[in-house]
Amino acid sequence: MTHRPPPSRYIGRFAPSPTGPLHAGSLVAAMGSYLDARAHGGLWLIRIEDLDPPREVPGARRAILEALRALGFEHDGAVELQSERGAHYARAFERLRALGLVYPCACTRREIADSALPGAGGAQRGRELVYPGTCRNGLPPGREPRAWRVRVGDATIAWRDRAAGARTERLAERVGDFVLRRADGLWAYQLAVVVDDALQQISDVVRGEDLIDSTARQVYLQRSLGFPTPRYLHLPLVLAGDGEKLSKQNGARAIDTARPLEALGQALAHLGVDPPAARSVADFWPAAVAAWRQSRWMR
């Protein structure tokens, strides 16, 4: 299909998963996406990525939105929910299947790990299993489909990050044919986020650098579906004491919205921008936008 450029108007988004409250790491991602949108005179949307019900925490969605409001974030339009977009994901899936790019897979995670080829970096690359193509030419006798995968062939994906610069990835070596629909019937993140960004006409994706390795897969799906490819900017992560990405699993605490200027200043400083000497949240944001325009992120 014909590749289309991103929309000329800046449209950004913050897309948290409701697996816990807004914490220091997610605040940095929210702030970077928000400041970049406002510095470009664009729109800033919120999308709740509630695609994985088993991982959701009751009340987390409301807590995230309330924290953003308390910190002075102002979003454009209604808050969108992935859980309401299953029909859109199904249509994209069928388009890919009509192109001959989708096939059923019976493999378990253990079987994939056990089938990793020597010399390909082991069973894992970046903690992600590389699929060896076991079911690519048909299911083994007596096996039933579990998941559905997309063929990547010999695709080499080149794209540019606004901070990291030019990136090139050969998908067969990095991840292999990856999952579009999981064994539990849920849509995979890679397909959902590509469809969501196209539906919302996102021009710029600003998010944590933990997702930089997902970008080539998303660009591959965008090109296969004829969707525009947004510009990308991946921001430095907030790390926990163990050196891993800060998350609920390693003790991330909810943002203290009773001390908003402290939380906002720390997030901005993590992004390498000097926090303004603001007396209120209302004063903070215009000064922060002006500082962002002069920062290294405005490339």
C-alpha cells in the first residue's frame, strides 16, 4: 500500500496503561509529550491503553487522570480507551491477513525459547524471544492455533529518532515474526498502538526510551497497512534503585499531587531542562513550554 506522510498539524499523545498510579517515570513521559505538543502549537491527546485486563489495577485509570488534572495538564478532546477499539484492530488484522502476512502459531513461549538458534544472540535479545519461524509454513500435525503472527520476511526498517538519530533494524534477526493476537485472544500492543495512532492522526510520538525497540515493528505495520509514520522522540527513563525502569513492580510510588511544583520540577530536571522559578502550577507551564523551545529536544 502507499505510504502516507504524517499530518502537517502537530498532534501528540500520552498513552498510559492503567496498571498503577502516575509515578515519577510516567510523569516524565507525560511531561515530555505535553511540552513538545504545546511548544509546537499542537494538540495533546490522552489514550488509556487498557488492552490487558489481567494487568489492570482497579481505580488506576481514574487515579492517573486525577493526578494529571491536579498537576495542570490540559488535554484536547475526549479521553480515548483502547478497550473500545476492538473492531478497528480486527479490521487492520484482516487487511494484513488479506495481504498474506498473517498466520496461526501453535508455539508456547517455552518452545520458542528452546528453539532459539545458536549464533543468533541466544534465546533472547533485549529480553525478547526471537521467533524461529516454526509455524510459518503451517501448523505442526495435531497442533491447534494459539496466537497469530505477522510475517516480517527480510524486512529491514530504517527510521529516525529525534534524539537518537538514524536507526536500522532487521526484524528477522531482532524479533522474527511477531504476535498480532495473543494466545488469550487479546490484541497485541504492537498492532493496537499502530491502529490507534493512525485513527487519532498522531503526528509525533514522544515516549520513554524503553519503547524504542518496538518502533521498527510499528513502522513495519504502518507501512504494511498504508498508515502514515509519525515522528518519534524517545526520552530518558527514570530508573529504580536496581537500575531497571521505574515501575509498580519495583516500588514506584504515586506522585504526591499535594506538592505539584516539586513533582513537576523534578520531572523537568530529569529531562535536562532547568525548572522555572514558578509560584504556582499555572505559572509553571508557560515557563516550562518556553524553556522546552530552547532545549535540545526541539529538533
